[in-house]
Amino acid sequence: MDEFLIGVRLRAGQNAGDYRVSEDLDLHVGDLCLVETEGEPAVGEIRRPRRPLPEAKRERPYRRVLRLVSESEAGDHRAHATREREAVDTVQQFARTRGLTMKIVDVEMTPRARRVLVYFNAEDRVDFRDLVRDLAREFRARIEMRQIGARDTTKIMDGIGPCGRQLCCSSYLRKFEPVAVKMAKAQDVPLTDSRLLGNCGRLKCCLLYEFSTYEALRARLPKVNTPCQASCGGGGCMTGKVRSIRVLKESVVVSFPDGTEAEVPLSEITWEGRSHITFALDRPAPRSGA
């Protein structure tokens, strides 16, 4: 019997993980199913359709999807999710009563262990000892507080990015990579541009996606203010200075002594004694007559 991998999310705000599933289970995105966990089986939601299990991954110890849930199990799961959402408002109200400046992001309740895990965001350190006592009496459970950063907060709360798609952190990113200001500079994005910031108020994760491409292209271009010579056709050249660069176009804007400027392709410019450089990177030269 063929086996497949399918993406299952155990709770909102978490990434879907891969689970092994047999072909006789008819599962679709949005269905609730019972899956293996470290402890007892848990209810999860299908978030990615099944796909063939690669031969190279057949020996990996994926947990399995056991079956679809029953109507009563689905009802219990949804009711529990509702109680957790309501608990967010309850904890936030207790925090306000105590005068605590904190945003309650999520509440995870485990009835069997009688444990309530509260995720919150705050700019500064918060003394929540009195709040914990209030919540322990309210929920009659052991309370654990966990402070998370702005990016994790946005990941849990989800949203739509300026590109019109679901946020990367909520949909598929499994961890946050460092995003530095130099990545914006390399892509010629003004540091004062508010579009640099994501929903979390931090530099967008997508600045990282094309950074390596920009670095590779910039390494082939002269720096601003570098003296250069631009081909004028007919074998002549004009001396000028690089005023600005066009990274993706692989060209530079050259200013000439007579006050004029021109955008010149990389293939038609020399600088610091370098000979003309082939315009296309790792691209074969065109054949004659092509």
C-alpha cells in the first residue's frame, strides 16, 4: 500500500508538520484528524494536501495520521478552541485590573494536566506574580507565563502582508532568520521607507529572500564615484564617474565632465583598468548569426 505525507497543524498559530498517511484515508485540507503525538493521540487540522512520500525519506520516523475524527470529537475540539479564545480575553482583563502593560496573545489549556500556558508580549519586563495567583484561582490550574517577541506575536495572530498573501511567518516559515539593515541597503531601499517594516513592526523577513542575489550582482558592479570609461561606439570611449548603479539591470549611471549623464550597461564600461566584462553572468556568448 502506497504511503504519503500530509501537513497537519495541531493548533492555530503553529506551523503544519508532516505526518505519514496511507492511501486508504481520504483526507482534504480543512478536515480534522487524529494523529500520533509523544503522549496521547491529538486532534489536528489538515493544512497541506497529501503528496507522495519520497523514497529518500521512507526511513524517517514520521508520526502517523490515525483516522478522521468523529462528529463528537470534532465538536469537543472546536469547543475547546473556543474556550481558549475566550480565555485570552479573561486573562487580558485580569492583567488590566492589575495595571499590567502586556498584550495577551494566546492561551493554551491542557485539561488533563490542568495546566494553562499564557503567551504574552510586553515591551518591558513584567512582574506577573499577582496575576498568576489570580489566574490560578480563576482556572483552578497551574499557570505558566511565557513572554514572546513581536515576530512570534504576529506569527500567532496571523494576517495579510502588503503583497496580498498570508504572512510568511504564519504560513510556512519554521524559524526566524536574522534580518539586518544592510539587506535593505543592498537592495537600494531607503531606510526611512515605512514599507521596510512588516506587520510586526520589525524589518520584513522577505528582505532576506533576494539578498544573496543582490550581493552577487553588486560584486560585479563598480562602486559609486569610481572613475570609469564608457564605450561610445566606433571604438571610442569617454571618461566619467559612476554616479549611481542599477543593480537588477546590471548597469550604471555615468556622469561626464560636460555635465551630461547616461545609463551604461556593464558590458560597455571599464573601471580601475579592468577590461570590458561580459554582461551576462555564467551565460554562454551568442553564436554568430543567431
